[in-house]
Amino acid sequence: MARKSGGGGKNVVKPRGPSDSQVLKTRSLDELIVSHQKSSHMEVISRSHPIFQEIENVVDHDDLIAQSGEKNFVEKEVVQFDFEDIKEEVEFWNSAIVCYVMAANPPIHVMEGFFHRIWKNLKVDKVAMIHKGVFIVRFSTMENRDKVLSGHFFFDNKPLILKPWVADMDFMKEDLRSVPVWIQLKLNIKYWGEKALFKIVEQIGKPIQRDEATKKQDKIQFARVLVKVSLSEKFIDQAVFVNEYGDKMEVEVKYEWKPVTCEKDNWHEDVGVTESVPKGIEVDPDGFQRALRPIKVRVSQTK
């Protein structure tokens, strides 16, 4: 009989490691992990889907609203006023005027003192600045307001532009076509009467009034007349007339204040065209040149 090999024979050592069945089990576990990750990712997507679906539904709803013309907001009611709502304020300011100095922007404290001084007998109730250079002055009565509007007033020889306050007025300085200006004429005193004097100054502008010194002949150096001059025409330097003997006469016209003239385009500007002004002529920041030394005169007004 053949003899079974004993322990003395060479043993075959099998390598350690997982068996085939164990390898299969390990691979199955890896696949399970990968499968689990995929299923989790799909679950996140599936859970997010309703959000995207909701957004799509909203977009679709807005499209339907836009197509149907339906408003997707509640429109608030527009506030509307009637005259009764503003009646009290309108009645309060009806006795006021709006005014400004041509080609100047004096501060409020200066103008407040000026108004109280020149209208001290007319019961100035309130002075306020609407915006730079434009003021509103309220009087206690409509009668006093009308007295002021009937006159002509000047600040530093510059015309004070006056307008009655109205509820819907524009408070900006307007583009003026003409302004009142004091002029001086060295004339024989026989021409100082209103009829003769106004005839002479009509070639300069529309005569408004003589000053008190000229009326009463208190000063005979020159006749002083207030004339409304057009800003679109050249300011003449000589007035010409034929006297009662048929002789041609010329008299120099001196403007107490006048706008700077643009010689190139023959127009006047109240904000400072300085390049055409001859050397030695003083021009203020507002574009006016001093024609004469300032003189003290009474406040004038037409009644």
C-alpha cells in the first residue's frame, strides 16, 4: 500500500488574505457605498425639485398676469386738494409782495432792515427769503401792499423789482425786458417842467417821474428823471432836440446805474459781461458799472 505522506514532507504555505468569497463581499460593500452616495444625491435633487417647480409656477403666473393686464399690486389712492384746504394760507399771504434787486443778491438781514426803513409807515408784518436774492414781504393790510406796488424803489441805485404775491406764481427771477433807471440831464432850468422834460427823455425810454428835487427846483445842477429803458436797445449817451428857436440841441445823458453793454452783439446783460468794458471803469460782481458817484436822495414812489 502506498504510504501517506507524513509531516516530514514539504508543506505548501498558502498566502494570507481574504478569500474569494470575502473579496466578493468587499466589492459588494464598495458598490453599496457608491450606490448609497448616488441615491443620496438623487434624493437631494428630488427634494429640491418642488422649489424649482414653485419658481416656474410663479413665473408662469406672472406671465399670465402680464398677458391678462391684471395688476399684481394694490394701487394707493392719490391725494387730492381742493381750494378749501389751502384757503387759510392763501388769505394770509394775499397782502404780500415778492421782490428782488436787479442784478444783486443782498443778504436777508440787510434787506430786512432796508424794507422796514423805506416802508416804516406801512406796517411791514413779515420779511422772509424765498431763495437767494428773492424776498417775500407781507403787510398787515391789502391797502398798504397796493401803496407799495404803485411806487418805484431802488437799492444802491439798482431797481427793486416788485410783484404781488399770487398762489401759483413762479418765484424765480424773471427775464426782464425793461427796467426803471434814474438819469441826469444838465439842462437849462426852463426845460425842467414835466411836459418839456418828458419830451426830451422819450427818446431814451418811457418817462415815469421827476424826483422831488427837480420838481421843487431845490438843486439846479441837473434834472433827474426816472425812465423805463429797454434792455434790448443801446443806451444812448446824447439826447437831441430842437429848441423853440429852431436850433438843434444836444445834452449828455448820465445813467446812475446801467447794465454792461456787449458791444459786439449790441445787447445788455445783468450778470457781468466784463470783456467789453473800457479800462478804468469799475464793474461790480453783478455786472453793473458805476456811472456816477452815488448821491443821497429821498425814497421815491408814484402815488
